[in-house]
Amino acid sequence: MVFLVLALPLRAQWSEDLDTLCQARLMVMYELTYREDTNHMDCAKKERMLLLIGDEISFFQSYNAYRSLNEMREKWRKGIFETVIHVKSDDISRYQFKIFKNYPVGKVTMIDRVLMTGTFLYEEDYPCMIWEFTEDTATINGHFTQKAVCDYGGRTWAAWFAPELPYNDGPYMFCGLPGLIVRIVDTQEHYCFEMVSAEIPEETPIIWENVEYVRTTKKAYFKAYDDYMANIIENALPNIVATGGNNNDVQTKLYKYAATKNNPIELDRK
């Protein structure tokens, strides 16, 4: 088991600057199966993702990222001020974004971080996609579902929603159907979200962190991320030198890392 050490600033912004938006009425867990390296399409990765649905607002994030942040918040509330936290590699999320649907009203808000660049925030209309309903039905995880399709982010997606679960929501940006999305997959089967559980949670707030964001457009955010990945070695060199690491070894690992991230969930970057 590999452990990483994360240094955190002394000022815990999540403890000092929080707004409770609403209480979650439903907690949905999805399993994301994804293939982000077109050179190794036989190698699928998996990650658990969490959807919290309130009366008007919902929140979507990696489950590991959500759990880790809540654990740190709880330590700060109890007065445990750790400047260094040990994190198991198995608990590190590939995806760090946070998605608020219908907050502000009529918008979907995406928040994501680009390393050594900043934390970005952009908005899209709510819902973000136009659905075409089909007559196809299926039973998935014990739920009767109907199929609908849409184009979003440069991919065509097929979603199965459950009318018996009256929530017009789903994983990632997807929403706007007359029932909770139980499964959604793109036609190339590179990305698939499938519900594994849905339960009424105990008192679980949906919260907003009042921290510094770079408010931008989706296009500008993608450019910042893509530029960082294209120049990942140059961006990391100051840190490599500062920590006295093996320059050649680190550069090789960074190059391999960037090369495997060539198939993002949203292909339309312009």
C-alpha cells in the first residue's frame, strides 16, 4: 500500500467559509467505468461517484474526494489541526471536480482545479442537454427504465432513467429526464455511469465553499487544463528542482502520465 503525504495550509477555508445550501433528500452512488487512454482501450478503470439530491439543488463529486474532505472538516471542527495528512493511494480520486445543479437557479456550476494554475468555476444552462426519447426499456438493478439519447461534449450518450424514482437528475452534468438516471454510457463505451445504490441519508447537508475561484468560461477552463497537460514537464520542473528529486525519472513519469490522458469525458474542447 502506497501512502502520499499532502501538505495543507493552516487556514482551513472549508471550516471558516461554508454555506449550507440545503439538506440532501437522496444519496445516490454510481460506479464510473472509464477508458481515458486510447492506446490501451482494454484497460478500464473504475471509481465510485456520489450524487446528493436536495429539494432544488444537487451536488455531484467523486466519493473518495467527498469523504476525504469531510474527514478533514471534522478534524478541524474538533480542533485537530494537522498540517500534514497521510492519504492512501487507493483513496485518491482521479476526478476532483464538483458539480452543483440548479445553483444558481437555472444553471449548472462546475468547479475544478488545474494543478499549479488555479481553481476554475464555469456555468452552463440547466439542463445542459436536449434528450430524444426512445421506446426501448430495460430492467437495471431492479428498476424498470426507459432509454433516452442526447449529444453532449462531443459524444452521443444513451441513458436509462427510472420513472419510479421521481428525480430529474443523474451523474456528471446529466439531468432533465422524468426519472433518475440509473445508467448512462456513450456509444463508444468509453465512459459509463451505473447506479449501485440509492438511499435516504441521515442529515447530510449540501454545502458551498466560499473560497477563491477563477470565474471563467468552459472553453477557457478546457484551454487551461489542456495547456497544463501539454506542458506538464515544464510546469513541474520548479517543484522537481525544489524537492531535489531525480529530474529524469520524474520527467519520464510525467510524460507517461500525460500521454495516458488522451480521451477525456468531453471531447469537444473548442
